[in-house]
Amino acid sequence: MITKEFLIKNFTEEDAKEAVKIYENYKLAYEKDITIFTNSFYSPNIWSFFERHCNKGDFSVESIGIFQEADRRMISFNNCYNLNYPIDIIEITNKSNFSILRHKDYLGAVLSLGIERNKIGDIVVKDNKAYLPIIDEISSYVLSNLNYIGKSPVEAKILYDLDEIPSVDFQELIINVASLRVDSVVAKIANISRAKSIELLDSGKVLIDYVKAKDKSQELLKGSRLTIRGIGKYIIGDIVGETRSGKQRIIIKKYI
């Protein structure tokens, strides 16, 4: 079992406060041999830490965000019986023929109801509909109060058939880099020099799993979420070979 001191050393001061709360859930599940779910969704730097460091023997730590490769996920500790996560999926349909609602419109409308951001997961918008993972204990409140987004009437309902949930759209790229150092990958993706990529890092415009990258030599891992402000957000994929000059060929998924 990891210690609280070890956990705190691995997070910024801001994230450590949230991580310590999750640690108490982890500790209780471990010591009492019970299943516990977090009551919020968390960013990759948090759920990936617990998955990496707390899976030991028969004690499992998993996370789910409903959508494949979701960024925001709920964490389960010791879910040995595969109990259902306390998550509902709300399908929100835009009933207006005259307006197009975007991701920020759906998110803003839900947050304006007084819902905290960490109580909902990633929102996927497709074909005039939005799909919203939400903590199940507050889903009925959203259903009762979300009737309009701006001037557009909407219909919100629980989606029970998970096969109807669309996948997140990505543009798949293959880049050739000398290494997985963050400055090297940023330079290639942004099509800039290594010096310019270091400037982006130094100015706090590069995030790895939602945390500002501070070390230009940090190596990116498979599954890392790389955000370059003003350019885009990406998921680091597999290494699929080498070029003749010895550079690594890496799959990159860009959020559309």
C-alpha cells in the first residue's frame, strides 16, 4: 500500500489536495476489502497515478469515462465483482432547426445549473446531440431543469443502450522523432524548431495530462494527453517502427 507522503510528492500543491481525498477512498477499500467508487471524474494525471501505483495482486484500481479514451474518468477501488459504476449517460437533443449547439454550449448550460465540473465526464457532440456522463445521483436534477440551451429548446433523457454512444473522433497522424522527449514531440507536432518548442514549454503553454510540463527532457508515455495551447490536444500512441536514420515512428491521435 502506498503512503500519503509518496502520493503528495507526485502532485502539484493544487492537485495534491484532490488526490489526498481519493487516497482516503483507496485506503478504506484496501484495509476493509470493500469496493469504493469515487464520486467525481478526474483528469488523466490523477487516475493514471492510482492505476500505476495502487494495482497490487488481487487489489484492482480501474477507471472509466464511458467513452473510449475518455480524459475525465471515475476511479474504482477493489471492484472485484465488477459492479456497475454509478454513472448515468444523458442524451441531450437540440430541437431547434435554426441553431447549432457546440460543445461549449452544452457544457455551459449544465454548469449554469450549479453542477460542479468534476461531476460530469467528457461531453461528446455528434449529429445535433450531446452525450454526457454524469454522477447518477444528480442526473434527475439535470433532466428536470435542462429544457433550453440559450434560446434553443432541448430534450434530455437517460440513454440506457450504450451501443448508441458515439465514439470520439480523432485524426490519426504518424510522426518521426529522435526521441519521446516532450520538446522533441512538441517541435514535430507544431512544426517549429526545438528552440521554439522550449519557449512554449517555458511559457506554460504545454501540458502533459493536464499538468504544465516543466522539464523539457521529460519523456512522454503511451496514453499521455499532450495539450499545446493554441495548437491542439493529442494522445500519444504506439511506436510503430523506425526510419532508416533511426528516428522513432509514433502514432499520434489529434482531437478533432
